[in-house]
Amino acid sequence: MVALWILRWFYGSVSFRAEGKHPEHFINAVARSQARLWDIKCKGTVLTARAACADYFGLRPLAKRSGLRLRVQKRSGLPFYLRHLRRRPGLVAGAVLFFAVIQCLSLFVWDVQVEGNSRLSREQVLAAAEEMGLKPGTLKRAINLPLVEQGATARLPEVSWLAVNISGGRADIRLKERDMAPYMVPENEPCNIKARCAGQILQIEAHTGTAVVKEGDGVVEGQLLISAIVEDIHGGSMLKHADGKVYASVKRTLTAEVPFEQTVTQPVGEPIRRNRLGLFGFDFPVNAATVPAEGYACEREAKQFVLFGSTLPVFWYTESWIKQQEITTVLTKEEAKAKAQEELQRQIDELAKEDVTILEKTERVEYTDTGCRVTFDCECRENIAEESKLEVQVPE
């Protein structure tokens, strides 16, 4: 029924009224002519019905021969709607221009989406695709998809495969990141394990090789900890790739110095706001604000418009320019000490990332004429094992 209604609206229809003594003669004549009528109602000598626009003009001779008089009550459908538009050429021109612009815009790629990335950022993938000619505003027929896929994959070593699909004005980049294998020292290369720094041995984990030190021993930098020489059950010797961990108590000294006079940059005054509209790759200023001279810091914010879940090539840029002024302040001893302690805590956090544990620490505070120096004397537990390639000399 919906399809029939749409078809009748597309071709147009006429609602008419027929008056005469013998409306049944008119209906029989219409049936013989195979004209299409519907919504037929007859009350006395009055007949109402609807006919297709193309069939209505052939009904008048039949009504005249049947002694009926036809009168149009209502016209509906696309043909009559277009007839009204003849008096409004601006609407017709606007509609034609609209569809022409839509057709023109459909020739370009306006949105690029990335799927499948976790370690790689979206900006890295888009930058690689842009180098190969795929970016918003690019003519679709100028894009060589195989070249883009191969070139972007070559520029991203972390990617095992990459595919580009273009649908309408949108390009979808789908990729699979490569599972990076960890670096492994070749097992066929013999090496010793030596001390990276001086310390007192706390724990030895010799996976391969022969440990030459024991817990409680003191070692110096470069001293042999795990030897590559391994004896078999028959008393013979062979060279192995020594592997293991040696944890030791190591002395570390961390220092941070903070001057009393601090020069900081602070914003002053009201910010200057500047808005721009990005449309199809071009920027248009919205207000008359100009870019300030030096001495201003700028904060930028970009918002992309979304319509029905699809991103549009329309951006709204907001820039806030704030004047910066350098101000010199003088810290008290306690404030300088607190800042130094914060810096030392940051250094301790960095050591924790390297599997270094602080066992004990002693704080020393010194004040000079210009600032405060805080020192942490730390006893740390850390792995001091370091591989040292074994150079084997073959006698001539």
C-alpha cells in the first residue's frame, strides 16, 4: 500500500465530482476504457472519485457522452507541485544548486577514521596516510589505494597490515599492530655477568653460568659475578651465555638544590579570544581579533561537528591569547626545602621504575646565601648484574 501511494503521488492524481442522471453509464464507460479510478463514492446523481493525472483528461469525453459534468475538487502529487514552482524560479535554482554542490562534495574525502590502533596514536596513522596522499579534502579519484596501503605500512613498522576503504565521503583505515618480539641476546655468544657498580651482595639468581660470589660479599664495579665457564659431570669445561640477576645493597646519593629567588611566568589581564571556522580544509575568521605580538601564550581548542553519528569537514577553532609576565618571588627556607624534597621524591619515583628499592635514607639539609640544598643518602636494593661479552682468543 505504501508503494502504491508513493507511485500515485509521483505521477499525480485528481479528485473530481461528476453530476448527472446516469452515473452508472459513466462508470461502465470508464471500465471499458481501462482508465484507473479509486475511492469511488456514489450518492444519488453525484459521483466522487480519484483518477490518475494522465487518465483524467480522457474522462471528459466519456462524461459528456454519459450526460455528466465533471468538476475538479483537488489536485495532488508531484506534477502539480512542480507546476507551482514555475512561479518561483529561485527555489528551482536553489534546489539545482544544492544537488550540484552535494554531487561535487561527494567527489572528495572529508573524514578519515582509524580502527585497530592501540599502541599507535591516531595522529601517527593519519600522518603516515597524509604522506601518501590521503587526507580530508582529497579528490577520491586522485587517491591510489594500493599505494596508500603499502606506503603507510612501510612508514609504520609497528603495523603488520593496513587496509583503506572509502565509502561516500569517509575513508576508514583499518590496521593490525604487529606483536613486537623482545630483543634476545644470541645464545651462541658466550658472556660473563659483571657488577655494574659497587655494592654488597644480597641475593644471587644464577640461571646459566657459575656464580663466583656469595651473599654478603662486597664487590666493586666491573667485578665478575657469574662466570660463563661451566663444568660438566665429567670435569670438562664449556662456555655458556651467562644469565641471571644479582641483587646488592648499593649506596646512592640524591641531591636537589632550589634557589630562594624564583622567576615564574603568570598570566595578566583579560585573554584575547579569536574564533575561526574551518570549512572543507579552509579557515575563515569569525571575529575581527588579530594575532597578538610576542609575550602572549595561546591555548587552542578545536571542535569538529558531527551529524547523525558522522563527522563533518567543519571545525570550530577557539584561540585564547593571554599576556604573560615574568614575576620574581622570594621563597622562605621552608618553601625552598619543600620544593627540593619534591624534586628528590620525583627522582626516587624514577628509580622505582628501574626496579630499585630504597631500603634506608638519611636526609641532610644545607642552607646557603642563595638557596637550599637537600641531600638523601640512600641504601638501595637493585640488580647490579650487567652482561659483558666474552672475547675468546684462538691461538694461532
